[in-house]
Amino acid sequence: MERRALGTHGPHMSVVGLGCNNFGTRLDAAATAVVVHAALEAGINHFDTAEMYGGGRSEEFLGAALGSRRGEAVIATKYLPRPAGEPYTPGIVAARIREAAEGSLRRLGTDYIDVYYQHYPEADAPLDEVLGALDELVQSGKVLHIASSNVTAEQIEDAVSVSASIDVAAFTGTQIEWSLLSRAVEDSIVPAAETAGIGVVPYFPLASGLLTGKYRRGEAFPPGTRLAGSERFARDATDANFTKIEAYESFAADQGHTLTELAIGWLLAQPSVTSVIAGATKPEQITANVAAAAWTLSAAEAAAVAALG
């Protein structure tokens, strides 16, 4: 599988990454190992997890599944900000980052994290404390690269400015929700990342399954699916979105491809995108996600698809 560098200085990641949020929730350790091994055999080296996934079990199960093959993987994990409502005092954020990193290293069973994400921006905390603490982890070798997630364009620009002014490690990537049904990030966030030389890693590329073709206008959600079990995600199943989905599906079919292949292939046609995170609970989903990466859309095709939405 093709691999791309995360930003100007980051690791080379498979263009399809495995989202590990199902580990420790929908999947136990044994089922996790089956999915992880299928991903490795398919050429995926990018594994995205977080300390909050499964209450830490996602990291535990991922580390155990990789085992002796840890060196083949680019592990990305994320730390949470300090608890909501906890007032800021100098040093409290740095302590949270150090504590979180040690916990992730222990659960993953490794002595380094390839990409360490700030899962959400810190409220009322100076960026120099955040970046300084992350730089300490980089200097110690416990973290190889740092990145942001769920940030605004202004926050990307501020982080670039501060890291340069205090001479510490800079964010090399940013993770954002981006799909054919969620494109607001194209207005300012993606351009800011491109200007900063930061790689973009989209999550929810299949819009919680709406871009897989499993849901149909006017039909009940299939039992056991994400939309059937979540009112939050079900709200996206609107007539307006189904009109877009049907147009995308028609375009893909005319080219001899599936809707899933279009959803992932279109994101990979965007110059800023390094790797697309797609979750999986069984090997067949790994196969489908990897197949999607084989469709290389031309600039003209990507523009035509964008015009449909």
C-alpha cells in the first residue's frame, strides 16, 4: 500500500489507517488481534487509538495484538485535556500530559509512541506549557512526533507561531472530521494545515457508515449498525444527505467503483491528506477499506465529485 509522510517531518503512514476505537468496546482482545493482523497483512501500518477508547483497553489490546511486530507499526494515540471544570494553574497541563503519556506507554507495552496527539485543545492553558511538555517527551525519545486534533485554523496558526518562538517540537499533523458529507473543514482548517506544512488525517471518512451504502432513504436502519444504536449519528440521515449519497453512488458506479471506494479515494485525492482513518470490526472491512485506496482519482474527477455535494 502507498505510504505518505505526515507533514514535512512526520513518519510515513499507509494511506489507509486503522481506527482502533472499537477495541475494548465492540471487540475483545482475541477479536482485536484478528483485525490487527489482517491490517498488517494488508499493508496497513498506521494504527490510531487513544487513552479514552475503551477506557484504556484499546491501547492494551492493540499493544498485545502487535506484540513482536510492533516495529512494523506507526502507533498514533491521544491524551485528554485536564478534567472539565478543573481550573488552570501553572504546571497542571504539563503534569497531565506526562501522566497520560506514561499511561499510554504502559498500556501499549512499548517504550515510544510514533505520533502523540493532543486530542482536544486545552481551555485557558498557555500553548507554551502544552508544547513545552510535549517537547520534553520528544527529547526523551518517548514520543517521536506530536500532532493536534479537533482544532480550528486559528489554533493551528497559533501552535506554529509558538513552537517557533520557543524553539520546541512542532505539530506535524492534525486530525479532523472530514468526509463527503462533512466538508466545513475545507473553508479554513485544511488551508491552514497546508500553509503550515502539516499533514491532515481525516476521521469518520465514511460518515458513520452513511457512505458505505448500507443505509437507504426511507428504510429502517439495519439492526446493530451505528445509526441504529445512536441518536447522535442518526441525525445525519437526512433527505439532503441521502440526495448527496445517491449522487455519489451513481458517480462511483459509472466508474466501476463502490460508494466506499469513492468516499476514501476522494479524500486521498486531496493534496493535504496523509492517511484516512477507517475503523473495522472484521477482516472483510479491512479488505474493503484497502481496496478503496487503489482508486486514484484524477484532479478532474475529484473536482466533479466535490461539485455533487
